Amino acid sequence: MSQRPHLLIVDDDREIRGLLAQYLEKHDFRTTAVADGKEMRRVMERSHVDLLVLDLMLPGEDGLTLCRQLRSRSQVPIIMLTARGEDVDRIVGLELGADDYLPKPFNPRELLGRIKAILRRTAHAPRDPSPESVRGFSFGGWRLDTVTRTLKETSGREVALSGAEYRLLAILLAAGNRVLSRAQLTELLRGRDADPFDRSIDVRVSRLRQILGDDARAPQIIKTVYGEGYVVGVAVASD
């Protein structure tokens, strides 16, 4: 029997983290629940974590700060929980590299579904270019290495990408000159249908353009096809 995936829940509300841990344990996950960033780091130093459920509002270091720190050294999938109603908090979380977000209050079944979708995607990545078939993509003065999951300029300068940013860029590059809609990109990234009001794909595309130095007013690398979606606008070579 395969080992159960290990989920780390970080929430300062003892009742919430206890209920989430209990619910997820019943669905064949192994869980560790902690209250703050210090305890989170202690757990991650001594054990492997398959996915992190991270509350935005934490004492001391908040969820956004912890997300930023994690993304500088790890690609562990992150689902952010927020009690705030402002879209800006969710957008900032996505820009910092969170894979998904869920506003409180929420149905635990929805969290379970998102966890399963992210783990299924990261475990199998059926639609992402695989290291066995593609080692990397060269495009517009950049190279995306699918073995090391790194992005480098031709000068050799390496740029950090979050897990979600890497997957989005790899999907766009693998599609070549084929336009992918927001709904397609959302399904490929998250394994679920797109919410018509969900702008997370736009946020991540904007972030990738900033990383690639693509002019936001007249982008050449990742182009917007109005009413359809996004497409890579430069030549792409794979090896």
C-alpha cells in the first residue's frame, strides 16, 4: 500500500485546524496541524510535506510572508485560506506563488477536492511536458529546463519561479502557437472547471510577463488573443 500524502495545516485557530485535520485524516491523508510559521518550519525541516494548507491571517508572520519565504526555496503546493473578502489578498497570494486559494467559511469537501486535484496533477502531470519527453524549451532569449524546473536567460542568469508559474509557462510553451483559453489553462493547472469571475490566470500571466521582461502594453512573448485566451508569440524550440 502506498504511503498516504502528508498535509501540513497552518492555522492559528485551534478548532479549525483540528476539524480540518480530522476530516482529511478520514479521507486517507496524513496530517500535521500547527499554529504559526515557526512550527511550520520545524515540521518541514524534519519531514516531507506533500501539500501545505496555509491561513492568511496568522500571528507574527502572516501567510503572505510565509508563502514568499517558501517560494524562494521550495515548490511544495500551497493552498491559502483567507477570511478576508478583498480580492487583493487572494491576488497577492497568487502572485507570491500560491497554487490555489479558498475563502472562509468553506465546505471541507471543496478543500478536499482542491487538494486531490493539485496532488493528482503534481503526481502525474499528464498534460504537462514530462522530463522523459522534453528536457527544455528555448524561446525569446530564455530557456525553461523541465528537468530542473528552472528558468534562465541566455546570459546564464537564473530566475525563480513558483510551482504554478513554472507549470503555466511550460503548458503555454508546449502548446506552441495554439491559443489556450482561460478555462483550458485553469483546468490544466488545477484540474477543475474555471469560475467565470476567477482572474487568477490573468494574474499569473501578468507575473510571467514581468519576469520575462515582456512589455505589458504590447507583449510579444505571451500574447493575449482577445476573446480567446493566451498564446506564445515567439519561436519555441524543444529538445
